[in-house]
Amino acid sequence: MANPDKNLPNSNPAAQEIQSFIRKHPNPIWSGINKRIGFWMVPILLVCVLVFLVHFAQQTNSSVYKENYGIISSVTGKEIGKYTGKVNEDGFPDDTNGTLILNDGTVCSGSWNNGAVEGDFSCVFPNGSKYVGTISSDYRPIGKGIYTPIKGNSQVLDNVSWVEEKIEGYNSGLACSYTGMLVEDKWHGYGIELWNDGDVYVGEHIAGKRNGYGTYKYDDNSDYLSYEGYWIKGEPNGEGTLTWRNGDIYVGSFENFTRQGQGTMTYCNGDVYTGSWVANMPEGQGIMTHANGDIYDGSWKNGQKHGCGKMTYSNGDIYEGMWGDGHRNGEGTLTWSSTGVYYKGNFVANDINGYGTFYPKTSDPISGIWKWVRSRRETISGFYGTYEGMMSNQTLNGYGIFVHGYVEAENEGVTRTIEGEFKDGTVHGYIKLTQTTDMERYTSDGVLIMNNAVYYSEAIDGAFKEFNHVIVDGAIRKQ
């Protein structure tokens, strides 16, 4: 048998002697106590483990994280929104930073303790405005808080309350169901108006009137579809967007629901105006881009082109000068892009009329009294057709367009258009000749009549000089 004294430390002989004596002469009293402790040790340890496990389970259950967890109203018993955050074992929100999205889209965030809100809460409404303060058990503003509109300074509010579908009637016969914030029993902050004629407003209020940012949708009988933008004392004021039921859209500045200031109007026919507005009409400087490609940049009055302006037409022609009542009126310059010739002088009701100077491409300027004619029947170089253009002294002079068709059987269906300079009743100067037909064909003497051919040449007293080039279906061919 091993000697137990060998396991004793050698550094203290006295201690070794005492411990050796105890082992050789055990005390019966201490021996009994040790046996009893050993008997109860196992049950005690089991109880401790069980308590620890229960405590751990409780801690685990109280910190379960849930997403889109339905929250039931303590008032109505109906689900009012979806909660994201920690919940306890009873299913109540229990988080210092949880989020609740109400059924109307309002986002509430703050601290919960066993389902009860703690401290101030943040409520961001569907339109983007925000309330931070005390809330009710249904997570609606109540008591005191700070309201921050979409645009503008924050407001410290007292006596805040929330109502659901509060009915208010008016002498006009209209009635409104209001849901939203109240301050001292007046609409204030975010709210929704449902009118009995079908109109709906969602947005901000101050002291019982629409004030701030909001969206108004009109009933089916209105010419308007909706307005979205800023309001002051119940009327659209500031930047906003007004949409008509026919498709017209205005984006810009308003004063008491009147288009006033800078704005852009997109019309349902495709025209777009951008510029200054006065009393719902374009006035001042503005640009109108017409659906056909014409672009006017200049002055406006009472919704009409008026004053100095420049019109660039879709075909490349350019007029720059005075306008009146929507027409070219007064002094101006008109340049024809096809030939480069231009006229500078007086206009009346869009047409050349009065004194001016015509600037040909191949000769000196010609000044005189001019008039513009349309659909005038003329015979030029033996061809009978219609003429539109300038005249002076009752004779074709200046810029014009002459259109005629051939009468010969072999040329049936061929149309020729002469555009350019005229003098003393016939073509004279730089011209553009366009010849069109439904097919390529030859004349009796073997000359090819090209389909959709465009020629540029110079004519003297009705006789064409040699063509310098020809464009056939967009391709230039030298002559």
C-alpha cells in the first residue's frame, strides 16, 4: 500500500505531521457530515441545472426577433399593422428599437416594453411628413410632440389628438369625413379629407385649412384629374403639378390656384410650352415646341405670340421679328431653307404684306411693295399650275412655289414643283425642282423621269440652265 505521506509537500514538516495524524485518526463526526453532503449533492445540482435552463429559455423567448408580425388594436380588436422587432414569450413587442408599419402606410418606430410604448415615438406619414412625440395605444399622435412638414420649419404642438372619420358639414351641402391630426379640435398636421362629392385630399393642414404639401384628387365630373403640390390657406400656392382629365399637365408655380410665374405646360395635342405665366396664360418670355416640330422662342401676351420672337419651322425655314395676336405682324425676316433666299420687311397676319426687300441668291436685292398670294392659277414656261408666294406690281416676283402636272399621256401621274426665285412672272434665279411619280419611266425621246428626284439649278427668264446636281431618293448624283 502506498504511503500517503509521500504526497505531502516537503516544505512544511509540521503541516505534514498534522495531516498525517488526521488521516490515521479520522473524526467520526466529520465523516458523517461528509456522507450526508454527498447524498444530497446530486439532487441539488439537478435543481440548479433546471433553474438555469428555465431562466435561459425565458431569456431566449423574450428576445425572439419577428418580421411583419401582426399587431392587434387594444381598442378595436383588429389588426392595425405589421411589427418588426423583438417580442417576448407572450407575443408582445419588447424592443428598444422596433418598427411598426400601420395599415395606412405610416411608419412608427420607438421603444416597447412588454407591449407598452415607452417614451416618444417617431411617426412618418405616407406623404413624408413626420411627428415625434407621445402617441396613443393605437400608435397615433396624442398629447405633445414636434411635427415636421415636408417643406418648412418644424412645429412644437400641444393638445394633439387624432380622429377617425370625423364628419363635418357645410352650408354648401358638402360634407367631409376627416381622419388625421387635430390641434385644439382643428385640422392640423397630416390628415385625409373624403368629400361627399368624390373629392379626396391627402396632406398637411394648419389651423383647419390645407397648408403645406398635399394631393387633391377631383371627382369624375371635374375637368381636373388631380393637383399635387404646396398649399397656403386652403389654396394651391407655390410649386405644384396640375393634371387635366383630357391629358394636359402643368408643372410649375401657382398663386391661389392660378398658374403664375414659371412653369411648363404639356398639352394633350403634343405641344409643350415652357416659360412665364400670368393669370393662367403664357405671358412674358417663353418657348413653345409644337407637335409638328415648329419651335417658337420669344415674347407672349394673353396666351398668344406677341412682341419679338423667333420661329424655327420644322422644314428649316426661320422667321425672326415681330408678332401680334399669335401671327407674324410688323417688321421681320423670313429665310427659306430650301434655297437660302430671304425677305426682310413688313408682315400682316403671317403673310408678307407691305414694303420690304427681297434678297435673291444670284442677283442684287430688290425693294418694293410686296404681297403674298396662295393658290393662284398661273402658266409658267408653257406649264399650267398653281402658285404660292410673293408678288409685286401684280406680277410673280420674289420667292415662290409653282406646282404643275404634265398633260402628256406618257407623263401621266408626274408632278413637278418649282421652288425658288421668280421675276416678272416666270422662274428666274436659283431654284429647286422636285419631280415625283409613282414609278420610274422614260419620255418618248428616251429621257428618264426619275422617281422622287430633286434638282438644283438656275433659270433665266424661264429657261433652265444646266443642272449642277440632282438628288434621287436622298442620294446626290452629278449631272
